[in-house]
Amino acid sequence: MPKVEGLSEMFKGAVFGDGANISLAIGEGNQASHNKSTVGTKDLPSLIRELRRNKVAEADVSALQVAINDDDLDPETDSKNFGPGVRAWLAGMIAKAGTPAWEIPAQIGAGVLTSALTTFFGM
């Protein structure tokens, strides 16, 4: 899996919550975008719909479902943070953004994913 430099620093001090607006600037030539998520807390079908609406590949949607299930089974996963599987999935997706693997600009992709996941997890 590709390593995203500075990913952990990107989210230090970030405040997420129900209905939170998330703005991320990644790379050069950043443009602001507003992403309104339609995901419900712990509502997996709504999370999947949101990912598909944003052109996330089926293999990546399936990989996230596995990561969520694996993290739920891990007794050391902190409910106030993404588990290790979801963090790894998110890093991989951000690395794919703006490439043929996921043809969405990186800053928009990061915003879409973090908004959807934080809402899903009720953060």
C-alpha cells in the first residue's frame, strides 16, 4: 500500500462531528469544495451509496467493508478514532485520488471520504 506522507499530521487537531464541514488542502493548486454527505451514523448502506455516488470502485467499497468489520472485531480499536483497517483504507484511497484508479481530484476525494466516514462513525 502506498504511504501518504503527512497523513497523520493532516488530521491532528481536526474536529469532526455530526454535520461537520471538513476542508482539506492536499497538493498544489488547491481549490475549495463543499461536500455534503448523505451518510447516516452506522448506516452501512448509506455509506456504500455515498462512495458509489463518488465513483469509488466496487473493489474499494468491498475493501472498506472488510476493514470496518475487522476493526469492529479488534478489542483495541478506539471508538473515537478510525480503526487501523479504516485508516489504511483511507490512506490508500487518498493516494489513488487524481489517478486513473480514482479519477477525482485529491482534495475533493479526501473531503468526500473523511466526511462520509466521520458521519458513519458518529464522530
